[in-house]
Amino acid sequence: MIDKSEAVEQAQREFARLKESYKRAIEAALAKVPVRDGVVSARDLWLETSLPLDLIEELLKENGIKLPPHVRRVDLPPKGKGRRGRRK
């Protein structure tokens, strides 16, 4: 039987592995999405990767994602209305 600390460590390793694969997915998507004057929309990343905008934002803020030379920044949608990808 697995003890609690071992289960926690295993879950942390799995979470770190998933985050790394999400970062790679975002980096790959950055090469495919439209770039307008050096700016990429987080919504375009969302459409390309199907990752939640909140997760994309979190990973970008952790500074672990390497932006290609032609991308200066990623614009995030404002918090609040329309955050889930619906436009009114």
C-alpha cells in the first residue's frame, strides 16, 4: 500500500510532467498562430491548443515559455465578461 507522502510526491511529479507538456504545446502553437506587430492573442493560443485561458495565462506568467524571436508578447483577455471564449 502507498503511504500518503509517497502519493503526494507521485501527484506532484505527474503535475510537473503535465505542466511541461502544456508549455511545449504553447511553444509549438506560438509558431503556428497569427502574429500581429509582434503580438499574439491568447485566444489564438486557446484555439490552437484547446488549453483553458487561465492555464495559458498561468504558464506564461511563470516565465517558462520561450517566445520565438518574432513574438514580443502575448495579449491576455481582460478578466471578467467574455473570459470563457464567448463574445457578446
